[in-house]
Amino acid sequence: MWFSNISLVCPKFCLAQPFYACSSNITNDITRRVADTKMKVKILQWHAVASWTWDAQDETCGICRMAFDGCCPDCKFPGDDCPLIWGSCNHAFHLHCILKWVNSQTSTPLCPMCRREWQFKG
Amino acid sequence: MQLDDAGGALDSWARFCGLSDELFGGAGDLSAGPRLAPVVADLCARGLAGLLRDHFLRSLEGIFISNAVKKFWQQFHPYCSSSAGERIKSCVQENWPEEILGRALEDICLEKSYQEKCVLALVHCLQSYEDRTPCRKSKALDCSSSLMPRYQLMVSSVLLTTLPLSFPEILNVYFKKKLEELNILMAGSDGNNSFDDHDLSERNSTSALHSEMDIDGQEPEISESINLVKNIGKVVCDLRYLGFTSMTEDAYSSAIIWLLKSKVHELAGDDYRIPVLGCVKKWIQAVPLKFLHALLTYLGDSVDNESVSSGLKSPLASRPSSFPGIGVPSEALVRWHMRLEYFAYETLQDLRIGKLFEIIVDYPESSPAIEDLKQCLEYTGQHSKLVDSFISSLRYRLLTAGASTNDILHQYVSTIKALRTIDPTGVFLEAVGEPIRDYLRGRKDTIKCIVTMLTDGSGGNTNGAGNAGDNLLEELNRDAENQENVDYDDHTNIDEKQAWINAESWEPDPVEADPLKGSRNRRKIDILGLIVSIIGSKDQLVNEYRVMLAEKLLNKSDFDIDSDIRTLELLKIHFGESSMQKCEIMLNDLIDSKRTNSNIKTSLSKTSQTVGTVQEETELSHEILDATIMSSNFWPPIQTEELTVPASVDQLLSDYAKRFHQIKTPRKLLWKKNLGTVKLELQFEDKSMQFTVAPVHAAIIMQFQEKPSWTSKTLATAIGVPVDSLSRRISFWTSKGVLTESVGPDADDHTFTIVDSTSDFNKNSTVNQLCERFQMNEEEGESSIASVEEQLRKEMTVYQKFIIGMLTNFGSMTLDRIHNTLKMFCIAEPSYDKSLQQLQGFLSGLVSDEKLEMRDGSYLLRK
């Protein structure tokens, strides 16, 4: 509620700038009170937590049925050790899985999903 | 020839009676003896020998009873009449039994020896008659030679029939007192000599042996003790003389044993840090054996026995035992020695078994006591006693609701270690450990405690009870060291077949093998294996470990995981690589994060330097942001919660994520904004304070930079968390005295105000330092990882629909039936793989949520 009020007053600032930076510009009233508090927070270290994802629009690899964010059955560690690869048809597989598939085909390899010719997406 | 001469016979009889009376009453005058001979011969010739003998003995008996026995017992009268308790008391307090017993015995023995002389006189008469009439020799010889034994028998039977009940007790007290005196004397002489002579025991015993020659001024204690032994010996002699042989032996052996017992108790006591067995053994040789030796020598038994023992040696004595100073021990002495040692072992063992619980509580310090107990048990073989008593004390003292799981586990580990020394085969450990394991299985937090013990060693025991000896991590370490050449599978799960193969291929330790190391390696009882067997499966343990590890890693503010890697390596050795795979990935994530983090930061700082202008606006440098990037598939489910972080931080995060995307295309970062740690400094006009908090706390306090006062509703909207969780979180700051809370117009809309002026601050916070560091306590920091139970509940929720559907159709179902039906029908993803216990837990949760009802062991829908 409070937030939306401010947005009405000075939408430009609030969208573009960090919160406390814009606060002194809002109203006289608030400015006075800020001057009163004089408390500042200085962040020394922010240790955040994140997870990564391949962002493959699908959950699991069509070949090994393992999660994309996991790793193929031959690998021990996910991520850099077991990367994903996209074909020109936009289907994604674990690199190791599709390599195995491609190498096992005698004729021109096809995408296991759409049966179009498999080509690595440049 | 003179057979029908009745008158002559009567005449001789009368004369015989007169003479014998004169003899008895003669008071030492045996002159009537020779005169008796013709009369006796006459009576014997008339065939009245038997009659004569009987009369003689009967009149002796009468005199003995009236003269000696009554007087003898009268001496003890005061002690026989009073009650047992007082009697003992008076005996102990006063000095009398010793003197009176001696005097009374002397009197009665005098009387007896006089009477014996009388008997001998008669025997002489009879013999001289027999010598003259060789034809009836055989029959008459009987007559004369049986007279003396009959007299002895008569005396002892008279004494035994008139014996007061308490006489054995009196004897017992007498010996006890005497032995105590002796003990004190010996101890005194030991103490004196120990200053100048190391071979004191040898010297003492030699002097005790050659008792007669040793009475010189230099060792008054020794001579005194010899006198004492002599006195005792005299009493024993007298008692034997009166036919109290077995009673006397009983009395002095029970006195010795009593003394031994009290000595063991005195030495052993409640101190478990010193070995006592050696002292007890030494004492046995120093006091009771020396006493017995002296006594036996005095009584002349040992001489007899020695001559006998050469030909007929007891199997007990086959052990060549040499006693210091007592050259070649007689067999009786060897027997006594064995007996006393056995008794000492047994006493000490009983004492230690009774206190085994305490001993194990302070195990590493109390190992001397354990060692003693081990030796005792080797000798007595009463292991089952130990098992029974220990189990009952465990039940009574440990396996109760009041004991914390940690304590139980520590005690269990100590028990394993202690019993491992007592019994390397582990048979008794099995019996003792079973109740503990059963009990621990019933406790919910067992797994958690075990994992804590495994990971941080201290067992999560903050009050310092967990000492180094209980450190399971250490145990892991040792395992790893010991196992270099042993197959891992060898002990983690030995199946029966494998065990049989092991048993068949068993070989004794080679002679040259180091007995300490070798045997330990081979017969090692695996503590971890035993601990894991409490839980049943290692999977559960590994899962719990994973959750705890995740918790720990997520709350880290740096990337220092060396100790965790070490622990994981050890666990991998124990549980196998595959089961620790996920944990390994988690640690690997941290290592990768560290690398990526520095990578991103250097590239970010480069760009910011080139741009330059952004810096001023955002005010926050990229340097302050670190990130742990995890492969979420391999981490335990994480509780995510919406949180709007301050825009400046949000900017940093998105920059960071963008950078990540650039470096690791096509991978993307998804922030878990509620996780992590923030180090911040609150700067006031005149002071600053440092805190390490969760992001949500940081977000809260940063809002107060703009506005000193917020209502909880507006604040909750600003940082994007529900009001109730906000009020939970904000209490951290109010408790630190940074914010004050006041109830606003709306009852559930509290107003929080920053404490701005210093004076206010001092009022609220007692701590007033320029720079303070606060670390969040565990209670304040909230678990970011869903606990195992929560995970389970989440997984089970899928089946809730099935269960409710089933119950709608069938009305009511038992637990078993629900379980089986689920197993049968839920085979598609996610297939039902829970155990009966897990299902039961879930159902009881539903019951408490008032969704189901439980009646007569079956579940039904609540209407």
C-alpha cells in the first residue's frame, strides 16, 4: 500500500533506482524522518544461494530418461561434466547420450525425437 | 574259675569304683593309678571289662560336665543371652572374647588333659592285663585301644550338645579381631620398611618364616606379629583338642575371607582409574598367606602335608607357585592361596560388575578397572553374571525417557569399547547391546544424533559430556587407517555365506605377529557397523546425513569445506561410493561455486571499472556478493519462500545471474533468495554493530533505512513475505534491541520503530560496545532444508487421495490392508515404496488432522 503510494508520486524513480536512494526525494515528511534515523545498513557480505538449470523446456533427456539438470548414466557430476546439446531441430539431449546414439547409427543419424536428420545446433 | 564268685566280683567292683573316684577327684594326684591295676585285672578276668569301661567313661563324663563344661560356657554367658546385634557390638567393643576365650580354653584343656591321664591310667591297667593273658589278646586289645578315642568322642559330643548357638559367632569375631590386629601390624611394618628397603615383602616374609630366630629389637612389629600368630595358634590348638576342628577352621577361614573382602572393597572403592588387582594379590601374599603359613607351621600341619604332598600332589597344586620368602609352599598353603585368589577375583568382579555402569560412563579414564574386570572374568568365567547385571542396570538407568538420545549413544559406544577389551569375541557385547539397540530404534531422533556424532564428533553435546573417547569421527578415522589392506565389504554387511567362508579360512595369528595390532585388526568389532545396525539400513543414515550436510553447506558464508570432504571420504569408505554419490555432488557444487564465483566477480569488476558510473548509483560493489550454486536435483528438497530483497541487492543478483548465463551458456541461475547468509553492519551516529543474519533479516532491517517506523502489514508487503512469518523473523531485531515493537490501532498490526538515539539504545540493550558481532543462534536461524519427516509427508500426500478413495469404498480398513492395497495398485509413477511404519506415521498424522478416525485398529473416514 505504502509502496504503491510512492509509485504514484514518483513512478520514474521507484522503478529505476534502488529503494533507499530514491527515498529522500519522495516527500518532505519522509525526508525529515530519514534525517532523524541516521541508521545505515552497510552490507559487508551477501552470500546468496542459487540453483542452476539448463533451461531446456523439458524435464528429462529423451534418451536416458534422466533429468537434464542431472547427468547421464555414465557421468558422476552434473553441470560442466555432463553438458546438454541442442540439435538443429531444437531437441536437447545430454551430450554423451546423443553422441552414443549418433555413433551407433550406421546411416545418417536422425534425431531420436522427431526423426529429422540430426545436426548439432551451431 | 572264679566266675560264680559273685561276692568277690561285687567286692572288686566296689573297690574299682572307689579307686576311680579317688583318681578323678585327685586333683593332679595320680597315685591311685597303680593301685587300680589288680582290681581292673580281677574284673577283666571276670569278663566285666566292658562294664568297667562304660562306668569309667560315664563317671568321667559326669565330672567333666559338672566341673569344666558348665564353667566353660558360663564365661560366654553374657554374650549368648543378649541379642545378636548387641552381642557382636559388645564383642567388637570390649576386649573380652580374646582373653576370656583363651583363659576358658586353657582351663577346660587342663581339665581334659587331667582326665586323659586318668584314662591313660586305665588303659595301662587294661594293657598290662592283656599282656598277661595272651590268649584273649585280640579282643582285649580292642578294649584298651578304643578307650581313648571313645573318650575324645565323649568330650566333643558333650561340648557340642551343650554348645550355645552363638559360639561359632564368637569364634568368628575372635578371629576377625585377631586378623585385623595382624593386618595392622603387617601394614605398619610394611610402611616402615618401605622407606629403606625395596625388597620389603621378601624380608618380611623371611622373618615371618624363621619366626623364632627373628625376635630382635630391630623389628618389634615382626616379633609382635609372631607372638600374635602364636597366640592364635594356641587357641586353635586348644579348640582342636576339644574337638572343634571343623568349627575352628570355618571360623578362621571365614574371618580371613571377610578380611579379604573388606580389603578388596577398601582398595577398589569407587575409583576406577587405578588398577587394584595387583595390590590385592600382593596383599594376599603379604598378610593372610603369611598368617596361614605361620599358623600351619605352628600346628605342625605343613610338615605332615609336605611329606604327603611329595607322593600325592593335588592337581590344583600342579601350578608351580612360589611365595616370596616361604620357600617351598606346603600343599595346604597352595590350596589356600588358590582359594583366596579365587575369592579375591570373585569379590572384585562382583564389585566391578555392580558398578559397571558408572565405570563405562567414564570409560576412557576407567580402563584400569575394565582391565581388572577382564582378568577377574578370565579367572572366574562368570561372564553371564556381568551380562545380566549390566542389562538390568542399563534398563533401570539408561533406557528411560529421561536420558537423552545422545547420552544413550555415547554410553553405547563406550560400552562397545569397554566390552571389546573384556571380551574380544563380542559374544557378550551382542547380548548387552541388544536392549540398547532395541530401545534406540524406538527413538525418533536416533538417526539425527548418530549423524551429528559422525559429522562433528562432539555428538552435538554442548554440555561437554561428549569427550574425545566417544568421537565417532575419530572412529571413522581409525577405521580408515586400519582398513588399508582389508576388504571393505568384509565387514559392512557380512552375509551368512561370507561369514562361513571367513570362519573356514580362519587361521590363528602367527606367532611373530604383533599381538596388539594383529589380533585387534582381525577381531575388530566394528563400532560403526554396530551403530548403523541400530538404524537398520544405511540408506536412512545416508539420507539424514545428506539433509544435515545440505543444511550446513547452505549456511556457510565461505567455501571452506575441507573438513566436510574429509568426513565424506571416510563415510565413502564405510558406506560405499554409490550411496554417497549425491553428497559428493553437493560438495562438488561448492567447489565449483567457488571457482565460478571468483570467475564472475573478476569479470564483473572489469566491466564495472569500464562503465564506472553504475558504481555510484548502486553503491553496492559486486565484491560483496558470493553465491553457492547448487545442482538442485541432487540436494534434498529445499524450502523456498518468496522474498523481495532490496533493489540494490536485487540488481547485484541479476547482474550476477546474467554473468553466469554468459559464462555458462545456456545454463541459467535461479536464485533462492531466502537462503544464504548476510554479514552486515548497522551504522548509527555513534556506534556500529555487526551481525550475521539470514537474507530475510537483512531485507527487514534495510527497509528501516528509509523509514524509521513500519507497521507489520506494510513491511510484510514490502519484503514480500506473509505477515505471520514476518513477525516471527522480526523478533530477531527486537531481541537485539535494534527495533522496538508497539501495538498499533489494529490489534494484529504492530508497529516497529528503529531505536535511533543512543540513549534509547542504551536503555534497550545492555551491551554497548563500539563494534559488536552477533552470530545467529541455531534457534534463530531457521532450517532451510525440509527435514526427513517433512519430505516423507510430502511424498505421502500423493497417496492421500488413494487412501481416502479406498476408505470411501470399503468403509474401514486395517493398516495392513491399506498398505497392501497401495502396494498392489500404486505401481505407476510414483510407485508406492513406503514401509508399513511410514504409512502408519502418515495415517496417524491424518487422524490428528481430523481427516480420518481410528477405531479398533482400523481406519475410517471421519464424518
